[in-house]
Amino acid sequence: MSDQPVRILHHISDMNRGEASSFIMNVYRHMDRSKIQFDFVVHTHNPSDYDEEIRAFGGRIFILQKPGAGWMGYIYELKSTIQHHGPFHALHSHTYEASALALLTSRLFGIDIRIAHYHSVCDYTYSPSTTKISRWLKRNMIRRFSTNWVSGSITISQALFGFQGSKDKRGRMVRNGIDVGRFASRLQKPMTLREQLHISMDEPIIGHIGRFSAAKNHTFLIEIFEELLYRVPNARLILVGDGALRPQILALIEQKGIQNRVHLLGLRDDISELLQEFDVMVIPSFKDGLPTVLIEAQAAGVPCVVSDALPEEANLRAGFFTFVCLKQDVAVWVQWLMKALRSDPVPVDERIRAIRQAGYDIKEVALTLEDVYAFQ
């Protein structure tokens, strides 16, 4: 038997910070790399956030054309990668739009384990596939050519694979795990961000982490915060993330004249530290799966006010957590924000225990994924 690790080929658009890529890297850091190594097929020539760390771990990065450039050319490039850089023990696909082609190609050219993995219902609901027929065709190709279906929540599984998906032996729940050790204690006097932004300790920080996209509903979030300022004039809003709608949201903030109370931080790699400085996390998404940052917020002891579009399983009962109907007026949201600001902190051991019991400890997740890779 070879003493070399088996290689898993991850199929993803890029390895910039995001729901799927952050999950992969969390697993990669905690997996036994003497037994299992990760390689990556990406669709961008631009450097990605995790490229250096991947190469330091012994992973390889293969750049393919974007699938939209032509499906025949894409299949040829992926075939060449498989034949020239394999063998690969498994293909693990994280991108809805190109999964069908990747799974088909890997089946044709000798990869026995083919995993379709989705981290958000937005992968499907907000995909560029504009017609129901196109989405139906892709979903059925994915189901036909994959050997395993993996999702991070029940809601995602039902959205992508239907209600019968949970009964199929190919289906597997793999939570978007976190390193609970990084959230095991909350800073008593967090000052770094407050000093940087000149925020005093008596100014409550309302936080949101997510890309600037239609699904995340930033416009409504700004309206909620504007209303909150009538009740709490010294409140601050911290927005972490980037995306196509950022200029539009920035213009809205300036239009409302609240730019001195709102801070756009862009992409950050210190999320665990930022969360410890939030007084409340707000997520008014139209559509979402179960955002990893929401798990991290609960691990850090941050009260959470989220839309009822998120699944019930998002509440890990690790502290103050409430769902608010998106149809409710902003005043109702503000009332819940006020309750969250007055809520009592939860002891660290209680909230970490809740995170682990719900299956979000990354060490256990890594072991679960190793088991998926061993599927025959």
C-alpha cells in the first residue's frame, strides 16, 4: 500500500473568503494531511485569499476556463487535469453552476467518489440559471452523476435534493463546522476595533457579516438601523464583507445622512475577534441556508436577531436568539434589537457545549468528512 496521502480534488469557483472556501480551509487545517491531501480546480487566474496557505499545506491549484466559455472546452480541460495530475480519490464539487459538468467528466475519467456539496440555498435559488428547465436539468444531472450529496443543513438539502434526499443513502449532513477554541471566551474590554474606529465603550455595536448581494437584504438592514438611531442615537453599525451591491448600499447610507454611524470594513480575516466586539448580530436575509458566521456569533456569545427566512435549526440555543418576520415593520425589528442589547450574557461553557452538541465542532466535522471520502 502506498504511503502517500490520497488526493481529493475540490471543484470551486475560487478560494477567496466565502462560505464554501472557508469551510474547506477549516476542514483542511484539522484533517490528517499525511492521509488525505486537497487539490483545487478553480475558474480564475487572479490570486485568491487562501492560495498561499493551500500551497504551504501541500495542495495544488489548477486553473480552468470558466464553464460558460464552452462546455466542450471545459470538459477537455478538466479531463486533462484528471489524467495528468491524478489519480484522485474523489472529486468534491462546491459550485452549483458547474457541478454537473465536473461530476460527469470525473465519472467518465475514472474518479469513483463524486461529491456534490452545497453550503447555501442561494447556490440554487439565486443561480444564474434563468429558467426552471435549466435549473431542473442541472439538478438532475448532479443527482445522476454524484455518488454522495452533502449539505450543511436540512434546509439546504431539501432545496437542492428535494424532500426525498434525506432518505437517499447518498445523502449526508456535514455541518459547516467552526474552531470552537477561537470562541471559547469573550473579551472583557474589547478595544482594538473601537480604538481604530473611535467608538467609545458606551456606544453599542450592531454587526452584520455577509456579502453585499440581494439575498442578504442590506437595504432593509440600513432602514432598521436608521430607525434604531431614534432610540439609541449613539449606536454604530459595522458591515463586514464585499460584493456587487456595496456601492449602492454606500450611496443609501450617505443619502440617509448616517455615514458617521456606519462603518464598512470590507473583507476581513479576523472574524472571531470582530464578533467579540459586536453587541448584537443582525441578519435580515431574504434567503439563506445556515451562515457559518451565525454559528460563530453564537459561539462568541453575541445575541442574534435574524429573519424568519433562516431555518429553525439556525438557533442552537446558545444564548439570546430570535427570528423576526421580514413582513414586520422596522419598528418591530428595533424592539427586538433593544431586547437583545439588554439580554444577559451566557457562560462560555454553556454556549460551547451547545455548539458541540449541535455538531459544529470542526474536529468532529473533519472526521465525518473523512468518512464520506471513504464511501464505496
